[in-house]
Amino acid sequence: MTDAAVHAVNADLRAQTRLSGRQICKSFGSAQVLFDVSIDLKAGEVHALLGENGAGKSTLVKILSGYHQPTSGALLLDDAPVEFHDSEVAESHGVILIHQELNLAEQLTVEENIFLGREIKRGWFLDKTTMRLEAKKLLDQLQCDVDPRTRIRDLSVSDRQMVEIAKALSKKAEILILDEPTAVLTGREVDILFDQIKRLRDQGVAILYISHKLDEIKAIADRVTVLRDGRHITTEPVAGLEKDDMARLMVGRDIKQMFPDRAPGHAGDIALSVRNLSVDGQVRDASFDLRRGEVLGFAGIVGAGRTALMEAIIGLRERSAGTIERNGAPVTIKDLQDAKNCGIAYLTKDRKGSGLLLNMDMRPNLTLLALEKFGRVIIDRKAEEAALEAAIEAFDIRAADRKSKVGDFSGGNQQKLLLAKVMETDPEIVIIDEPTRGIDIGTKSQIYHFIGDLTNRGKSVILLSSEMPEMLGLSDRIAVMAAGRITGILEGNDRNEHEIMRHATGISGKQGVSVHE
Amino acid sequence: MNSLERTEASSSSRFQIDFKALGPFLALVALFVLGAAINDAFLSGGNLANIFTRAAFIGIIAVGATFVITAGGIDLSVGSMAAFISGAMIVVMNTLVATLGAGIETVLIGVLLSVVLGVAAGAVNGLVSTKGKIEAFIVTLGTMGIYRSLVTYMADGGTLSLDFEMRGVYRPVYYGDVLGIPVPVIVFFAVAVAGYVLLNMTPFGRKCFAIGSNEQVARYSAIHVDRVKTLTYVIQGLCVSLATIIYVPRLGSASSSTGVLWELEAIAAVIIGGTMLKGGYGRIWGTVVGAIMLTTIGNILNLTDAISNYLNGAVQGLIIIVAVFLQRGDWRRKKSK
Ligand SMILES: Nc1ncnc2c1ncn2[C@@H]1O[C@H](COP(=O)(O)OP(=O)(O)OP(=O)(O)O)[C@@H](O)[C@H]1O
Ligand SMILES: [Mg+2]
């Protein structure tokens, strides 16, 4: 059957509303995060949910899938009222949510995770062979060549996300909700995911899709619902909307300038130089200079060794060779403490795993990296509170309740807090790894301007990003890595996507080394 | 803490927090009411002094355990460590009586030895588990066996007894009092206050919380994780040594059965007090209350015929399980709200 024919067959199915939320309100303690939100999910349709960080998207979909209970409002399944007391009830009705945060048991294998709680049995025993075959089939469908016997903790984040998706597919969803599935995926993986989403849509599955990437919404969604500050703003067909329109609906104002202005020739003396740095099996002979007041981008495909190089510079990874100079003088950096003393700070891309203490509130998180500033013998709580006050102001952190755990924060607010935490050490050089993963467009712009401010004040920034517009919009120069080597440093007119790709794939520039894991 | 902010917090969550913090205290009050109802002698000054003096041993050790557990570790060796240290103290002091005589100097040397051994034993636990990257459970299970067999070896399978004359000199450390308050209680209180300040008000304590919550985040926050963790074991060793210094004059002897199951009582006191066994959250005052509770249960059983004294362990075990259950119930409510 052709695509068109499938569409036609499902035309009657299509109009059918499967799951709807009516006038949903939700409060956490005294903070209300959803106000009278209604939404309809129709069979055979991809419905996108848009909104700034903290707008309440995740909260809404958790209510739709039984993870949270609404404070008021109702759910309708096929026009009949239902109550999802927990996620199991929702799943038994075919409502499956892929969470924004990965929800895998790290110690278990891929196949064990996929069938967790739904193990296939033969008699009293687990039928491991069948489960392995099934798992393999699901992964093949996603063109993901991960061995089902691998433990989750040994997988990259993007592979983990693919496992999450495989798990959801195995549950035979009728209503599939994906909360920012692509935040950690590579371009190719996104394409594969979209193929699967289209396949399910054509089978009549109702799909709700959350993403901050407006291109994706344009590409995959039929209708879009926009939330702002917990309120329903609009629901309309995607066809009539441009990206700018969506951004305006989300933020409630025009985003005039996404990136800060960059005055040419503002870079000053050399602040940091790295010479012939190597990390066994990951980085080979990397050398570069970073000037005062400049943003030096680092581009490259996943596994090119960018994060390894940065972690080696700040002493989190062992160097097998190489020297580092600050302002022309050699320095020894053996651990993060040394790096901090040299005025170098590192913003991790894994804000939940290595950035923030999710079970604590903002204050201890903010001051953890710069603790000695708040007292060497006794911590000065007043000073901490004052610093928190200032950080909330400077970074526009919006937390409903200052005492709530940062694990409950929206991604954007976590990212701003992480930025604030790193800036507490008052660094001269900031290494930022993926600053806007899972961040809404308004906050992105805020973070970009913040980076611009830093360089205007004479600080230097190293930027690692997989988002090309970000790389091009922020960087003065772009170093490209491939297979552990810096294959070129692009300046001026060479700073374009084409050149970056040529260097990243090793067509241009120095030959890379073969990298063994 | 900022009082204004407290009032701003939602009333429902404030109630929960208060309840959680007060839980162990309320349970202790209930136990005291029960004790008083069962036997008039319970509230007599002598009996109360007895309870607090006995609670001091476990309590001092448990304060150390609070650090270890808050930072995500565990120390099973404390009971054996106490036995080993008391054995070593007795042997050395008995030997010194011949040359130095039974005087204060001999006691001081014994005390010094105890501190050195406690710190060293703690450092061994800490360094082996951090540098050797072996789980603390396994390391301290190993040292638990080692310390215990060392004392058995020193005593040649029997009992080491402190020189009779020495006992007279050393006695006030346990039986003495200042303004009517028994010395062990004063030491206990001092250790608790110091522990509270260290855990809640200093960078070191903050780092313990951070490591127990997420080691990776702690590492990325420029915290020397291994160093801090090792220090928690050293603090634990120091606390064991202090408890032993008080303990030796009471019994005047050490054998292979000294300090058996103290590790469990210490961990129980910590858990009853609301510290999370998986780390990341610790409460010294809770631990203090937990230790007093455990001793009070034994004391009440002594004063009544309703339950055999031999069932002391069973009742304690029950209380521990109930305490943890109540705590978990609390987490549950929080999650599903
Ligand atoms: N369990 C919770 N307890 C308290 N507050 C919460 C909880 N979960 C979410 N919130 C708050 O509710 C608001 C909405 O959060 P939600 O996660 O739904 O936002 P989001 O639109 O998904 O944002 P993002 O794009 O960053 O994922 C935020 O202010 C958040 O801090
Ligand atoms: Mg979300």
C-alpha cells in the first residue's frame, strides 16, 4: 500500500478523538503550574506540545499518562471519563509516555530493561531467548546496533534514549506521548525516530510530541498546542504557522535578536594555550590558543573527542602528554580544584548526572563549587542566601518555590542554576558543553546573550555544541575535531557549515587517528 | 535560617517537614511515658542517669556513623574496633604499671594510644575502600573480622583484665560526675554538639551531603571525594576510640565478646534518627535520640516482667523496622502528592 492509500484508509479513524484532558489544573503544594488546560489527541495525528521551560508540558503529559493526578479537571478516553490512578492503569489502556528524563535501570541489560515488569515467561522461568530476539527485533527496527545484552550504564545517552523508544514501541501503544525524545539524539537517529512516528501515525496511533526544536515540529506535527505559564494559549494546525509565529506564541513577545552582536576584532591576548595534548585512545596531539574575550567553538561528530579534550584540560581525565599555559605561564592542573584556581570553570552537558544535586534545593547547589568563598570554617548562610538572591536575579531563574528540590525544576531553570553555580567561582575561562540541551527558545536567547556579556567583560568561552546555528551564531573561531585530532581551526569566511562538515568527517585538514573505545 | 521564607513555604509541606524532624523525639517521649506508667522507678534520677550513661557508648559511636552514612558509606567494623582498642589499651596500661606505676600518666598514655588506634583503624577502612575502590560494606566486613580476631589473639582466647590498682585510678572517667551529670553523658553531649556543627555548618559537612547524594556531581564540583570519604571513617574511628576510653573503666576487661553487635546498634540509632541509609541526608540530633531510644527500650524491659529481658533484641529490631517503615511512608506521601 502506498502512503497515500494508508492515509486514506485511516481517514475515518483520523477524526476520532482518543484521549482528552478537560480543564486540567495542577498544583504542587502552594504553587499552581497548570490552569484549566484542555487538549485533544486524535487517532492518526501527531499533536505537538510547545512551551517555554517550566510552562507545564511535562506536568500535563504526566497527568495524561497517570504519573500525576490532576488537582481538578477530567480525562476522557474515547469520550468516556477515565481515571488513571497510576501509570499502570494508563498503560493498560494503551497510553504510553516516554519520559523527558531517562528511566532505565542502569545496572540491568538492554533486554532486561525493555521487558522490565513484563518479562516473557515459559512456565515459571524467564524465557530469555525470546526476550533477546524480541529486543533485537525492536532495536533493528530503530536501526540501533546495540547488543541487547549490554548494560545500560555502558551506553551513550543517545543509545539509552533509543532503548527507551524501543521499550515504548514494545508496549503496543495506542496513544504515545514523547517528552523531548530528541534532546540527546543525533541527526540520523532523529530521522529514524521520525520514520517510526510516521509509521505509528499511519497505523492510527495518537501521538503527542514535545520538543523545543521548532524545525522538528514543522516537520512532523499536524497540530500544535502552545502552553505559556501553565495556560493554554492556542491549538492550531501547524501548516499555517511559521517558526517565528510559534516562538512568539510560546514566549509571548517577539524574539528580536537570538544571538548577541559580535564586534569583530575584540579578542585580546592569549589567555589559554594548550600544546600537544593527548589522552590515551581519545585525543591525539591537540593544540590551540584561546584569546581573551573570544568564543572558541569546538565542533565535531559524537565521539570526536571534544568532551575528552576538555575534561583532560580541567584535570578530570588523565593526560598522556601535553602542556597548558595560562596568560603565557605554564600551569599544572591535576584536578578540578587546580583548574578552578587557574580561573577555568567547566559546565557539564550532563546537568542531572554530574551537574546538580537533584535531591537538594537551590542554595547548596549554587554554592557547592565555590564553597570556600562562603567560609572556610563555618559556612555563612546569610552570604549563601544573598548569593542565591543575586543569582536568581542575574540568571532569571524562575522557581515556584525556593525550597523545592532542583530535581523538580524544569530543564531550563536547572540549566540556569548550573550556569549560576559555575559562575560563582568567578572564572576567567568558561568551558561550556551543550549549553542549551532541552532549553526553550526564549531561554536559549537569554543564555546566548549571557555568553556574549561574558566575552564583553573580557572573559573567554570555549563552546561545545551539536547545534549548528548555535555554533555559528556564537563562535568567533571554530575548531573542528575528528577522531581525536583537531583537524582545523576555522576563521572568518571559513566559519560555515560546509567547511565544518568537511573537517568533521576528515575530508579536509589533518588526518585523524583511529579511536578505540 | 531565614524565618520569612519558612512562613512563605506552603503550610502542608511545612507540617510534613516538622513531623519528619520531630518523629524520633515524639517516639522517645512516648517511650518515656510508657516507662513511667510501667514502673515508678523509671523516672528516678538514678535510673535516668543510668539510661543516659549507657546511651553514651552507642551514641558516641553512632555520631561517627552518621558521618559515614551521610556520605554514602557504611562501617560494620566499629564493634570489633572497640574491642580491639580496649584490649590494646589494657595490655599497654598493665605493662606500664610496672615502670610508671598506676597513675594518671599511665591512663593518659592509654587514652593517647586509643585515639591513635581509632584514627588509624578508621583511616584503614577509608583508604582501602576509596583507593582500592572496594565497597565499604566489604572492606569493613573484612576489618570487622580482623579487629575481632586481633583482640581474641591478644587475650589468648580468654579475657584481658585491667590491673586492679589501675581501675581505681581510671574509675572516675565512667563513674565520676560534674555538677551531678555523669562524665560519659557530658562527653556524649560534647561529641553530639561538635558533630552537629561539623555536619551542618561547615564545608566538610556540606561535602558529605553532596557525596552521599551523588558522587559524580561532587567530583564535578571540585570536591576531593576520596579524601572526604576517608575523613568520615577517621571521624568514625575517633568516635569509637572516645567510646572505648569511657568503656574500659566500666568493665575493666576486654574479650572476644566485647562490643559484639555494637555496629548494628549504632547503625540502628542513625537510621531511627532519620538519616538516610543510602546517603545524602543526615541528622545528628536524630541519631542522639535514636541511641537514647534503644537504651530506653532495654531499660524498660528490665523494669517490667511483661516481656522477658531476653527479648530485648527482638523489641529493638521491631522498633528499627517500624521506624524505617514510617520514614518510607513519609517519602511515599511526598511523591504522590
Ligand atoms: N514534583 C514537582 N514538585 C514541585 N514543582 C514541580 C514538580 N514538577 C514540576 N514542578 C514545577 O512545575 C512547573 C512546570 O514544570 P514542567 O516540568 O511541567 O515544565 P516543562 O514545560 O516540561 O519544562 P521543560 O521544557 O523544561 O521540560 C515548573 O515550575 C516546575 O518547577
Ligand atoms: Mg518538560
